[in-house]
Amino acid sequence: MAQAAVWCVPCSPPGQGAATKDGVNLRPPTLDLAAATALTGVEPSKILFFQREFHSLFRLAEEAAEECRFDVRELELIRTLDRLIFAEGCPLGEVRRRLAGTLRTARVIAVTSGKGGVGKTTVAINLAVALAAGGRRTLLFDADMGMANVHVFAGINPKRTVVDLLQGRATVGEVLVDGPGGVRVLPGASGLTELADLDPGAMASLVQELLHLGAVFDAIVVDTGAGISSRVVDFLRVADEIVVVAIPDIASMLDAYGVVKVAHEARVKGQIRLLINLVSPPTDPDAVAERIRGCARRFLGCEPTLLGWLAQDRALQEANQKRQPLLLSQPQSDSAQRLRRMAAALMNGHAPAAAAPAAPPSQPGPGPPPAAPVTRGRPADDPVPTARNAHQGGVVHAGP
Ligand SMILES: Nc1ncnc2c1ncn2[C@@H]1O[C@H](COP(=O)(O)OP(=O)(O)OP(=O)(O)O)[C@@H](O)[C@H]1O
Ligand SMILES: [Mg+2]
């Protein structure tokens, strides 16, 4: 056994992040190769082989390959690989398949909407920062098809994107970048149409990659982009939580219902939640959510829960403009607190713990929401036609 086991960040027990002065957690402690060998009993050459062959299952820092460090939670992975490959003689392809299923631990949270510009990216980034601050290894995946901009609000300038990954020009480790508050970011293809034009095979491998990543993260937040295409539905299918963002606007409410409908028809396994954004007096966010829920209840027989709501908040807008998430720039603000409660609820799979005040803070706003979508009448009155083309890559437009 090697004596020179070295903790590179010896500050908190395995499984817990290390708190910094500003309360933002770092990634968990790391081990060098000698330590990993000492703790697992697996020879260094085998560990290096595992790291090379199963790179997407290991810690994903770009520097990891050069410095050869390991997350403490990867020790079990090393032992499992050793058992499967060297003790049981399992072929590598079979090992990959088995691990994709068994090692999945991450909670996948898809943030989506029917109508664009309703705050998905803002919500996704801040939820991710809240989760990372709570000590969870968090990945923020910008899956917006062709209009990716997580990196803009997150204040990062990635050299590579998910397109490089899919086209084999880069490994996962090379594409992932450090984002704000300890979040790891898988950047999308900004301003390009490549991701939007992905063929189903490429999309399948992207979703598969996501499942592999699930083995090394505790939470994966996916910004799906607006509209319901088959590509968005692919992400919704693997999500444990689907956050449908809507604003108090008739088109957005209808489109939100359209998303709920497509997700329901796709038989998603995850919980569907509503997040009402850009709320200003005298709008009642519960009433907005109830209009969407009413449609879902009547026409689909399902009832998405209300995750929470956010006021039209200048601080959120300014944080985005400054490219620093609100959770970091104004962590005590009302919106930041709401987002933290929502993040906790998403991880725990229940409604936010603390009841939110009934009315949004008093700010100038556009006034009350327009009339609700149709909530009475025969199912034929369903305001959103059935999404026949949703699974062939078409976009369901939810307008009447
Ligand atoms: N609660 C809020 N208060 C004030 N401004 C907000 C709020 N939420 C989002 N915004 C602003 O609204 C705009 C749209 O937000 P964002 O880009 O997050 O939406 P999106 O749904 O991701 O858009 P797209 O569909 O184009 O990807 C941004 O300028 C953002 O700063
Ligand atoms: Mg966006």
C-alpha cells in the first residue's frame, strides 16, 4: 500500500463540500493517484485505464487528466470497475451499459417553457447555483437548441460547446467549464443551428452522455430552450423534475399548458411543476398557475404542482446584465430566497417548504393577467391541439 496518500483539499469529510468565506461550496476533496490506490487497493495502472476508458464517469475537471486527481466519491466507482472488468471479465461495452443505469445518482431538473423569453435561463442558472451552494455537485447543461446563452448570464466564455462533444472534437472533460458558485457548465452552441439540427442518433447520444454524467453529479439542471420539439421532449423524458416556466400572459399560459400536454402525452416520469415568473401587482401568481392547472385537470386529467413564483425583479435583470447570478450578487434578496426554496423542493421532490407571501412586492408592472385559457367545455375545446408532430422534430405552437 502506498504511504503517500495526499488529500489535495483536506477540509471537509467525504460527501460534503468545503465552505468558503462567502458560503459558496467548493467541489469535494480530491485524492491523488497514490491515495486512490491506497484506499481502493486497485493498482495505479488500472485506475488510469479506468479513467481513460470511462472518462465521462470520472471527475470532469479539465485539469483532472493532467494532475490525475480523484473525487472521493469515485473510490466506489474504481472498486466497481475493478470488480466488473478484472474479476468478472465483463466486456467494456457491457460495463458502460450497466453503469449508466446503476450509477445514476443525479437528480435531473429540466427547465422548460412553451413561449420564449420567460426566464428559463435566469431560473436554471440560479437554481444550479443554489444547489451547488447546498453542497451538491451540480451540472448546468445548456441544451437550448441553437440559441444557447447560459454562458452569457453565467459570466463564462467557453472555448468549446456541446457540439464539439457530439462531433468528437472534444471530450466531456474538455467541454465542461467551471461556472459561478462551483457549478460545472456544459455550454450550448450559441448562435449556431447545429444543435437544433441534430439528427435523432446524435440526440440519443447526447441524452446518453447526460445519463453518464448523472453518475458523477448530484444534480443536473437542463435549460431546454423554448418550444416543444422532439429534442426537448427527449430531455423531459429523462428528467426527474420538469419546471415549466410561464409568465402572466395569455400566450405564455397557453404555451405552458401546451408543454404540460406534450410532456403528459410523452408519459414523462418526472413531476411537472409550474414556475410563474415576472409577477407584478396586482397579479396573483396562484391564479395564473390555477388557470394552467385547470386546463391540465380538465383536458389531461393531470395536475402540475406550483413550484413557486418570482416577482418582476430589477435585481434579477441587473444580475443577468452584470453576468453574475442573483444567488451570488444578492443572496439575501427575496427572489434569491425563493429560488433557494425552489431548489430545495426540487431536490426533495416536494412543494417548497416555506409558504410564500400571497402578493408580489409592490413594483410598477403591466397589470392583471388577461382572461384565462378555456377551462370549461368539452375536451374538444382543448385550447392546444394534440401534438402530432412533436416527436418528429416539429414544434407545437400552443396558440389558439
Ligand atoms: N423575474 C425577473 N425579473 C426581471 N427580469 C427577468 C426576470 N426573469 C427574467 N428576466 C429577464 O427577462 C429576460 C429573459 O430572461 P431569460 O433569458 O432567462 O428567458 P428565457 O426563457 O431563457 O429566454 P429564451 O427563450 O430566449 O431562452 C432577460 O432579460 C432576463 O434578465
Ligand atoms: Mg434561455
